[in-house]
Amino acid sequence: MKKLLVPIAVVGLFMLGLSGCGLSPQQLYPEPRIAGQLERVANGQTVSVAVDDQRTTSVIGHRGGLYAESNTLTVEGRTTFPRLQAEAEAALRMRGFIPVPQGQAGSQLRLSIADLKYSVVEDRTVASKVQLTAVFAVEVHKEGQVYRGRYTANLDKGFVKPPTDSANNRLISWVMSDALERVFKDKGLLQFMANQ
């Protein structure tokens, strides 16, 4: 009887281990923000802001584990538009511009989510690592001229247990915030919009 109990216990532990490897999909709701103050460079030039999503899919990656293909991470671009619009306009005000509705501005700035990526690098001997990338594309039209830029931010974060929904929201918010700040620290972009 004792010999029979040992294999049953081993199988039970194995099944428990398998169940722990299955991670559920996550829908993320990042809230990118501009941190701190930005130096004033403009003198009340008007600019309109439009936000869109250039990605072909809302899936940004997978959470890893045994069933990696089924535990997708998604970010619907439209859920971030209000926050991106508000932060972009706040950054422009700090820089000395005046955000106005479409059709009433000297410059038209389009801020696009060009790419969001989330990947897990698994190492069986130490903590695994999450790698995130956020890319914004900007296109500004002014008096028949166009300025284009791409702004990329990366983040690597180690973990022992798979990040929770709230942890992943913080991570993607951080990397998107970093990329967004790079937009409004681009001297070439600011000079293009500020020049009369």
C-alpha cells in the first residue's frame, strides 16, 4: 500500500505544479503621465493635438509560463487616448504653447502609439525578467512643412512571481510615460513648433 501512495503523491505534486504554470490573460489600462515641470520655450503659439493608434493588434505580448500563447496581455489604444491627450496638452502648456481645437491652430500635432511590447525572459535558475518597449510617433504639420519623430523607451524588470494586473499596469504606464516625456523634450520638435 505504501508503494502505491508514493507514485500517487508524485503525480499529485506534478499536477499542482502544472496548474500553477497556467496564467490568465490580462487587459491593461495604463495611465502615462508627464512627471515634473518642463521649461517654457514658446510664446503662446497655438497647437492642436490628435491621438491615435498605429498598431495592427492590441496584443502587446504574453505573460510566459507553460501556456504562454493563451495568457495574452492587451492594451486597447482607445482606452489610453484621453490620458495621452490630457498629458500632451499639459506638456505643451508648460512649454508655453496654447492647445486649441482642431482647425484653429498654427501647428497640428498627431501623437500615435507606434508600438507596445511586453516579453518575459524566463530563467529557471534565477528570477525571470520582463522586458517592455513603448514607441510613440509624432507628426507635426505647420505652414506646409512637416516634422516627424519616433520616441522609444525600454524597461527591464526582474521578478520572482509573475507580475499581477496592477504591477503590469504600473510597468506599462512607466515605460509609456518615459516615451511620452521624450517627445516633449525633443528640442527639434519644440523649435519647429515655436518658430514664427
